[in-house]
Amino acid sequence: MELISDIEAFTLTAGAFIEYYNASLLKRNGIEDTPEVREAILNIHKKRHHIFADMRALKSTDINELRALADKLVGVEYELQIEWGFTPDSNMHSYWYQVPHCECPYSDNRDAWGHNVKHIDGKCPIHGGMESNSEKLMKLIA
Ligand SMILES: [Zn+2]
């Protein structure tokens, strides 16, 4: 893969997803921009897209399956942070409330990014009623 500009878009063939790749941000974090790093980041995003697709294929009543996939996504968010050279931090995760069937408030959680706050809708089939468990899990992985 040849470096064309500092900001490049990876286009994934699965679905309509476009992943933006920022080589200067990577360098700022002390990571060299190499084809291997690009591929590693892209592969983690592919994993994320597969989790989203698997969740989309489920019904909102498939609670155990949805929650198992949501837990897997937490691990993927940490993997992304590490590959990008960031300190693993669940307060900086931004995909957990965007998963299919999640009913937690999108903009509240987007605004809470970087803060130790998660806005959970008690009726959410994935996060409702399990705030303490998911927090515990995030601490275990961190
Ligand atoms: Zn939710």
C-alpha cells in the first residue's frame, strides 16, 4: 500500500463502511506508518464490522447472544486503541452505544466521550440492567 496523503480512506467491501486512516495521528502517537500497521488496523475494523453484522442479524430478544457480541466489541475497541498507540481507556470507546439493537442515548454518550460516564437506557436489551457487569468486564480487560 503506497502512502498517498496524510489522511486516507480505507474502503471496506463488506457493507457500506468506510474507515478513515490518519497517518499523521499515528505518527503523533509514536507509531510508524507501515503497510503492516495499516493492515492490522484494517483487520481490527473488519472484526468490528463482523460483530456489527452478527448483531444486526439477531433479534432484540436474543439477549445472551447480543451481550456476548457486545463484550467481544469491548475487546476490539481496546485492540484499536493499542494499535493506534493510545492508552487503553474505556472512557474513550465510541462503538459500544452504536451497535445494532442498542437503545442507549446516542448523542448523550457521544458527548460523554472521554469522561467516566455512560448513559445506559434501562430498556436496552444489551446494556440495560447490567451497568455494573459491563464496567467490571471493562476493568478486567483494561
Ligand atoms: Zn445500549
